[in-house]
Amino acid sequence: MTGQIAQPVPPSARTPESALRSIEILLGKIIQAGGFALSVVVRKPSTGDPDAPEWIVDFSGPDADLLLAAHAELLDAFAHIAAKAARVEDELFTKISFDCRGARKMRAEELKLMAQLAAGRALDSGEPFALNPMNPADRRAVHLALKDRPDVRTESQGFGSARHVVILPPSPPPGRRR
């Protein structure tokens, strides 16, 4: 060795598989250091659903309830820390689901229903309908839930923890005001 410090691989030069392997290793170390009775595995989903995530980081074990307590705050924290430490870009992060006991799949179904109800309210009122702030995965689920509806549009607005989805009714014809 010449004493030089190895330069990290830029995120754009990494493959998704190498980033996911880094996440799996890091989470294993966090689990061990924290004394959690958990295991983690990264896998491809077994569904043909085009809206499903491309990868699932799946936790299991006796301490799974800790991950899901308080609206899955610890699960979200693990996801955030792992993604930041592994330098996962936002585009890849939105294609990964951090899950435990199928909680994220259930949440995705809830978000689909909420998106449809909110779209109905936007259409009934003729006004944009803003949802509460959400994490990137939840915002993506809302956008996907409404992507095939020609009668509404969705867009994300805001920054950071205040970022949220707005559901917009169709634009009025030119020259006509609401």
C-alpha cells in the first residue's frame, strides 16, 4: 500500500445490486450492534405487479414488533440510515421497499384507497386536494394509484419532510375560470 485513501465509488457508478448489498451488510451490523433479534434479507418480489417495488429489504424475527411500533418509525429510520450510508440515489430508493411482516404492502393498499377517495374529492370540488406530507415511497404509491385516471393529475409539492402529493382536477377549458 502506498498510504493512499481509497476513494468511494460515486453513487452514479454503482449498480443497484452493489448498493443493495451495502444496505444489507449495514443493516446486519446495526441489528447486531443494537442487540435486535432480527434478520434482514434483500429480495426481488414474487409478484408480476408492475407497480410493485423492484426490491424488498425484508425484516423478520422476534423483535419485528419494535420495527412496526409508532407507525413503523424504527423501520423508516433503518431505511433512511441505510440509504444515506450506502449513498443510494433517490431514483433507486423509490424502487426499494423496506418491509416487515407485509406492513408496507398493507400500507400500499391503504394509500391506493386514499388516493381514489382524494381524487373523488378533487373532482367533486373542482379544486386541488392536498394530502398530508409523506415519505418518497408513499408519494410514489399515490402517483401510481392514479396514473391511469385521465380525469385527474398528481404532482408532488414542497420540500423535505413537508413534501406532499396534490391531486388536481382537470384544467378548465381556456377562457373559463373556476
